[in-house]
Amino acid sequence: MSNIMPQPKTDPIIPFPLNVETVRRDFPILDIHVGEKPLIYLDNAASTQKPQVVIDAIQRYYMLQNANIHRGVHYLSQKATDAYEEARRKTARFINAESEDEVVFVRGTTEAINLVATSWGSRYILEGDEIIISHLEHHANIVPWQMLCERVGAHLKVIPINDDGDLDLDAYEELLSDQTRIVAIGHVSNAIGTVNPIKTMIKTAHSRGIPVLIDGAQSAPHFPIDVQDLDCDFFIASAHKFYGPTGIGFLYGKAHQLDAMPPYQGGGDMIQTVTLEKSTYKKAPGRFEAGTPNIAGAIAMGAAIDYLEHIGRANIVTYEQELITYAKERLQKVEGLSLIGEPAEQAGAVSFALDSVHPHDIGTILDKKGIAVRAGHHCAQPLMKRLGVPATARASFAFYNTKEEIDSLSVALEKIRDLFV
């Protein structure tokens, strides 16, 4: 890694229990006010806030390292290349990939799924084949597969859920067939927080020779990921969901899967040779990173990973589970409030409705009180339809949130209810 600037000091890992007040001081934006109200940020499933070390990493790159990577022989290019590839190694460690060559940098989860659907799909999905997703999916794990099905004449099959928001695993097993070519499943629902039993689902699919893609956008922020233990074929996440910058994320793919996939885009740096008649391409991951990448973003994503490891993933899991349990208990005390989806295992987010109050009204009034939540269908329209609601209000949590913030949310909701009765 580059040594051209002073590096942030390395402190001992924060011991359990996590000191939330210490953590909050790492996030400058948490000190702002919305009007006269202090910010209470409960929209973390959409995007998390950034610690100072991530902001500093972006600034250091542009101040002291800025150059294009891989192709330059001069000092800055070499240093930028070293920092960029060090970020790849950090990402591989973050998910326990066998090799950094199994990590492809992308703009985020959406691009990664489109990459697999386009590249892997063009090689392995034919007319009459089947792709399995679930009723819980974000649009980013629905639309690319629909587009692939439309191109080649394949069929999209959907794993149903029960009224609590849990997958029907018996139905899942029945959906698997000799025509199934891939299972693409979210690890955690962004809308209602369902944690899917993906390890069991992967094992079931693999017993029939079917590869599995995991959308980890909502799981990477909340608990440790071990792709070797999971044995998934693809795992995908976006940095802005785990305290890194926007516009950068990663696609993990088993080496044999990536090596069998044709390039997703053509351009500079993904080639070995180019003539006017024919081009040859690099091995993965290089063949999937055409053009100048988001260098600063990758380096800052590496800084976010360092920060999470400094805090301690086990500390985060324990604290956030306390938060979500407290939130469910506290919100259920609000008269007229209904939780939407009560899955057996839940992480990150709680969706709810308030009698006679549209979710958009809830979100607008809460904003006047400095409380940021999400209101709408959460890019999960099929799930909303299945649950029989047009939209929900969603509070989603990070390890810098507090029980006192949840209390403030509950009191504000009680006042909103009183306005509409």
C-alpha cells in the first residue's frame, strides 16, 4: 500500500460492548441539524453515512495519489495502482474469498447483477431455461433477469413467501428442476429485513448442480460474510451500504465461473491485444473492468472495510440486534401502528404502517422533526403487492443509531397518529 502520506493511526479494536457515543464522533454528518432539530438518520438501508476515515481516504487520493492505474510507469500511477489493488485484497479478505482475483470492482450491486445476467447469462441461459428468484427481491435482482428472459426466451420462477415475510422453502425445492440454470436470491430483504437461510438454499441448489448468486447489499453492512463457507458462486455488494462511498461495489465470483464468462464491456485495460481484426482479453478480474475505474471509490471502500474491522464485526452484530429488537418492541406500543412483515430472523430494517396515514405523509412529517426514514415501495413493488400494501414507512439501522433515537421516532409517530384521528 502507498506510503506517500501519513496513514491514520491504528487503534486497538473497540472492545465489546460497542461504545456508540465514541462511534458517533467518527461520522461528521451526525452533528448536523434539520432546521432546529438534530438529525436522526434512520434510512441506512438506502445508504449509510461515512466515517471521517473514508472521507479522508478520498481526499488523500486526490491530493497525493491522483493518476490513472495499471498502464503508467511514473511514480503517481504506480502508487495509485498499488492502493487500488490493495483495496481489492482488503475486499477479498472482507468476504474471505480464496483469491483477490475473484473480486471484480463495479459501480454497485445493480451493475454487478447486470454483469452476471449479461455475461454469464449469455453463455449459459437458453430458450426454455429457468431462473429462480424470490418474492422478496429488490428490483435490481428482478429486472436484469427479466431482461435476460426476454432476450433468450427463458422463464423466471419465483419462490413464494408466507404472510410473515419468510420464504417457503418447500416451494423452493419444488421449483428446482432440470431446466433451472441459476438461483439469484437476496441475503436480506431491504424492505422488511428478512434474513434468508441462504447457506441451506445454496446447498440444496448445489446438490442439483445449480449455481447461486447472492445479493448481499443488505447483509454486508450487518454481519460477517464468508463466501467460502457459504459456497455461493457469486456474491455482490455496494460500498455505500457499508459506510463506503457511492459508485463503487464488488462482484465476487468463483474463479471457474469468472474465467468462463465473456467480457461485459469493451475498452481500455481489459484487453491483452488489439488489432483491427480481433482482440484478446485479460483473465478475471481485469476483463470485467474496462476503462478508467472509480479509483478513489475503491480505495475509500478499502478504508470503510478497515473501519468495520476496527470496530469489530461481532460487536456490530450484537449491538444492531439489540437495536432492532428494541425498535420492534417500542414501535408496537404505538397505537394504530402495524409492523409489515415479521420474519423469523430479521436484520437492518423494520417496515410499518400507521392507521389512516399515508407512508409519504409519515416520512414528510418526520422530516420536519429531523427524523429521516424511507417511505414508499422500497424498489420492491412485487413484495408490497404480495403483502397487500401500496407502500410502507421503513426505519433502518446502523451501529451509530441509539435506543434514544428509536424513542424519539416512536414519540413522533404517536403525535402523527393524533393529527389524523
